[in-house]
Amino acid sequence: MDERLAGINRWLTEELGFGEFHIAPASADASFRRYFRVTREGQSLIVMDAPPDKENTGPFRTVAKAMFDIGLNVPEIIEADVGNGYLLLGDLGTQTYLPNLNTQSVDGLYGDALNALITLQGKIAADAPFLPPYDHKLLMFEMSLFKDWFLGRHLGVELDAAQTDAWNAVCATLAASALEQPKVAVHRDYHSRNLMITAVNNPGIIDFQDAVAGPITYDLVSLLRDCYIAWPRARVETWAQGYRRRAVDAGLLHAETVDAATWLRWFDLMGVQRHLKAIGIFARLNHRDGKPGYLGDIPRTLGYVIDVCSRYPQLAGLAAIVETLVVQRVVPEFAGERGG
């Protein structure tokens, strides 16, 4: 039993007065947080273990309350030991969206997720004081993860002067597209591994502590062009345009200024920004944190980038970099994984 797990047991027993209980790993995520499922007297609860020297539970607690207050299905915070980084949470169950998505279930499950997303965007103000801005600096830093961790560390390649100029131009284009969009509350990891199937008020929503005020298409593209599961482009565009109409009806967009073509461009370019970040993070998780499990998701994620780059001349520089420096190095793992 590791030291922090022993601390959780002491907290539950000595501070919260739990009698007999069983504790077992529930999950871990891409950060330093871990989760344990505690069962006692027929009740199931979750303990978040967030080492305070590595993880701050403040954003999680604040965003959880804000989302709970507008009726979204997020874990209720029952008890907190902030100093030690322990939170006792309600349990949303064990069924994530990912293994339950198929051609028959996807419309219903995504329909519920899009209902929750319109609630999030419509009922939490973008200027809420607890939402940091998804600004130019953050957008550019995220894309640098692709260059530094995936190209540099993982593949061992460097951009030459011309490629660097092309890279910088594409990053500027992607950031500008993101920043011209209406700002809303952004979950920032709204995908099939962070959505739980629940009997009531589906979906359960987790891993929202990095929420920001940012582009209206960000969470939409996270869901519809998920790094962990791909759908045919035509189907994705139908879902995306349906959401545009809902956003207009909700007063989040003005139909006369954001037509279908503008919306699709925003959506496509936002996806490239996010997927560059994700690929960089997957490489960083492997090389810095010793978590190689996400490397298998890189080919699918690259597939989205390649597909969108082929449709936008302003992304030709990125397309050339990927074709020249990336595809030939990952061909064995890339086969059959392009985004559809």
C-alpha cells in the first residue's frame, strides 16, 4: 500500500468516521490524479487523490459547483481535505461512452452530450471569474507541444528554416481562427473517455478542471472528432451543422454573421489546433511521464490533421511538414487509421 493510499484510508476512517469499507482503484488519468472507488453499506463513492505539490483541486471544486448548479451531471463533492489533496465524490458509475459507442447508439449518446454542451455554453457565462481565457499565448503553447514533443522528442526531427516559417504561419492562422469565434465556457476535454453513461441525466461529465473561456467550437470538435474514435466526415459535418442551428436558437450565434461555411471552417481549424496539441501531449506522456498507452491514438489523431489540411490551402505548410517528416516514419502504425 503506497503512502497516499494509506493516507486516504486514515482520512476515511479517522476523519470521516467510515466503518467497514472496501477501496479499489477506479481509474487514473493523464495527470498525477488517481481515483479510487469506495464501497460501504451498499453505497459507492469515489475518492480523488490529487497530490497537492502536483495538482491543485481548487479549479475542480469551483467548476464542479458551477456545473452542478446549472443541472449538469457532474460528481457531487461530498467531503474535501484540501491540504492533503483528497476529495470524496459521488460516483457516476463505470460505463464511459467510448466502449459503448457504435453506429446504432451514437446518435442517442451524442444527442445527450450535445444537450449537455448547449447547457454548459448557455448557462455559464464566458466572463465567469473562475474561467481563465483561452488566449493567443495558450493556443500557441499548446501547438508547440507537437513540434517539441512529437516531432523533436518522439520522432527526433527538427524543422529547417523554411519549415519553421511555414509552421509559424499555420499556427498563427489556427490561433486567429480560434480567437475570432464567440467565447463560451469550454470544458476542454469533452470526449468519449470523459462522458459517463448514466440512467438519469445522461451523460455524467468528468475531468472538467481545466475549463476555460474560449472558442464555441472547441468542445464540439473534441466530441465529434474524438482522438479515441472516428466517424465518417459526412456524419460529423451533419452533427456539427445541427449544433450550429441549436447555438443560433440559443442566442450563442447570429445566423447572419456565422453561416454554415464559416462554422465549418471554424470547426475544422479548431480541430487541427486541438489535435496538434493532443499529439504533442500523447508523446509527452510517453517520454516524460512513462505513460505509453496514448501512442496508439496518434495515428487516428494525425488522420484528422491530414484530412483537414487537404481541404484548406492556408494549411498547406503543415500538410507538407506532416507528409515530409511524419507519415513515412509512422506508416506501419498509420495504416487504416485516417479519420474517415
